[in-house]
Amino acid sequence: MKSFKAVFEIVEQNNCPLYEAGECLTLTARAIVCPENKEVCLILVREMTELLFVLLKEKPFEGPGPQEDRLFTCSGCTGLIKFRRLQTSSVSLAAKGALARIQSRDKPLYGRIVDSPFLRVLPEKSIETFLNACKEIVIEEGGILIHKGEPNLNLYIIMEGGLLVEDTHVVIATLGEGEICGEMSYLGTGVAGSTVRAKKKSAVLAISGEDFSRLLGKIASVQVFMAQLLAVRLQKTNTARAKEFDSCMSGKLDEVVPAELFQIFHMHQKTGVLTFHLHEGEGKVSFREGCIINASYGKKVHQDAIFAILAEKKGVFRFTVGLTPQEMKAAEIGDFMMLLMEGVKRIDEEQTVENADLVLR
């Protein structure tokens, strides 16, 4: 469906239980926004949906004056309302007006966020109230605005620059001018789920989640916007984490022993490098479709490295998907099951000798 937006002013009401004359309705190709703090009337939704398809077939409204002469009617449950279409543009005229007033107070950066998706859903009288409740924060390149796991009480709207949203060093999203971050504070959770840092020198507007909810929390269009934002952000986060899980896994050897790890990567025909951080240094085992093609640990290489790693019980590991073109052509260092069985046999023999020594003592 093509882009569309129309604003209507209620010019007459007769026993309507919800809406008053002078209030505005906004109709887009995707939603109907009712007056601030007013419920959504399902009968009105039906009427406006039918009107939408009629208006989409017409030429764009470019009336010479502030209003179009046609009156539209909703004959609701107990009364009716009549409304007239106002001249508007894809960018909210209300937002332009309020931002211009703010900008005249020696805050020119506000003019940079006139196209903010969030500001476009705000009623005119709420825009200036919202902006007046904000304070400006400047973050240098690489600086952290929000720390994962730490309290974050603010909601931010980006005026200039760009921000990176990260989780365990994985970039989940890149945010630009006009976009919002810190949205979890809107739910009152307090603790940040991701780290947000400046991609370059940036300026943001900050408002506390408490003030945001107090000023705007009852506006239907804001509630819908924040619900959609949270849903999209959650989906992006889950997708990024899924990609990270597919490309890399890590853990401790006291949770899973090397022999079990080797079998997992062999059974699932994984291709990549299993890196260990052990008491004698770093160990590496390269897999190609589940077969071992290279191994090193300290001064040991190939089979000797495999046997030494299998004997380790403490340390951490990390598996990263992918090999170099040269490694993809390398030969196997031995049959996988033979290597594993030999390694386990050596561990058992060493354990038997250790137990015998304890008995003799």
C-alpha cells in the first residue's frame, strides 16, 4: 500500500460519547490515531477504513486553503460526528511548528529531528511539552551512553550522529538521527539489556522514563508507537543473538570435557576452529565438516596436541565458524574415532598409574 496520511478536524458532534468538536483524527495507510487520551471507536475504525480506500484512489490533496470543503460523517452507536480534512504533508505540520518555536530559543539542533518517526505521532500540544522536558547530552566517538546490566532511567532521541547497540560485543542495531534508544526505561525495568555507544560524536535528547510516561503515557498513538518499537527491537535482538550462537559458542571445561566437545563438532559436521585457553597456554583444533585437520597446544602439534588437550579438565573454550581457503584443502591428521579412542585410552592409563602410586604411598 502506498504512503498516505490525512488529518481530519471534528467540526460537529451530536451525542457522540467519545469525541468532541475541535479534536483531530489522523488516518494513515497503516493506522488510525484518535484524539489524545481518547479510546478508539471500532465503528469509527470501520468508517475510516472505508474512507481510506476512497481517498487512496484520489489525487493527493493540495487544497489552496487550510481546509478541504468536503465533510465526512461517522454515524456511531448513539450519535454522530462530522469531520473535515485538513491540509497537511508527509511531515507533521504540528511538529514543524513546535520545533520552530523550540529552535528559536537558541537550540538549532532540534531542527534536525523534525522527521523523527516518534515526533510525527505526537499531538501538537504534546510536542513542545516533551521537548521542554528533555535535556541535551553530547557523547564523543566511542563513548558509552548506556551500560549493559547497569541502571538506565532515561529515554533518548538522537539529534545528531549515530549510536551502536551492542550485546556481548555483537552489534545488534545501528541508530541514526530521529531514532529512539533506552526504550526499556519506558517499561520501568531500570536495568539496561544492551550497551549503547557512539558510532561518532553524537548529540541526544534525554528524558527520564518516569517523565516520559507521565507526559505521554496515556496518548494512544504513543502507546502504539512504543509497542511496535519494542516488538521490532526484540525481534532484531533475537535475530542477532541467533546469528552469534550459530557462528560461535563458548564455555568452560568443568561444564563439558574436551572429548564431549570433539564428539559434538564431529557429529554435527562443524567447520571452524575450537580454541582453548588452558594452563599451558592456548590450544587450537581445526575441524572441517567434523574431521580434525589441524591441532596445536604449547609445543605439541597434531595427534600429540589432541591427546594433551583431551587430558585437560580446567580452562575455557570458544568455537568460531569458518576456515581459511588453505585449511579447507588440508588433509586430516587421523581418523577421528581412532584419535578419540586413543586419547581416552591414554587418559585412563595415566589415571590408573596415578591411583597405583597413591596406593603404594
